[in-house]
Amino acid sequence: MLEDMQLRNLTPETQRNYIHHVAGFAKYFRKSPELLDLEAVRQYQLYLLNERKLSPETINQYISAIQFLYLTTLEMPWTTEYFPRVRRPHKLPVVLSQEEVLAFSTISPASNTVPL
């Protein structure tokens, strides 16, 4: 796996992260990833989400590392569709009320205070 990452010019930090993430995957199942299947990937993703309570971004890093291992290094006949990503929740922007907008427009530039 390390040689495959070097050939693709992945940064040293990415290489370290991928090795760490794949090692965590193997440690969780106490088996070599070569002996695991797509159901194991799914179970691990649920473990990261529900038990470890990791952020969607972190879980997606784990999945990228595992995907790289299976598709590139082990050359499994799977596609990226078998490695779903966790979606981040969409947060709505804060919308100011008319009163709040008016309060901002009445701020004195010299003192940066709102008149009462």
C-alpha cells in the first residue's frame, strides 16, 4: 500500500493517515483486510459513526483509505459506489430580522456602539 501511495505522489501526511486508518480497520476486526469484505466496510463505517461518534469528514477519510487499499493495492473488482460517503448536515445561514439589520445601520462608525 505504501508503494502505491508513493507512486501516486500522495503527501507523507496522507500516507501516514491512510496507514493509520487501515490499521484501525484491521484492528477492529482482528483480521487482515484481505480477509474482509464489503459488509465489513459497512459495519466499520457504522461503528465509526454510532459508537466512536466521529465527524462525517473524519469518517470519509477512513473510507478513502479503505477504498484505496481495496481498489488500488488489492485490486478488488469493486467500484467506488461500494464505498458510500457520510453526508454532512446542511446548516442554514443565520438570517437577521429587520430590527437587527436596522440596529446595525445605526451603529456610529466612530464609537462602534449601538445607540439605545
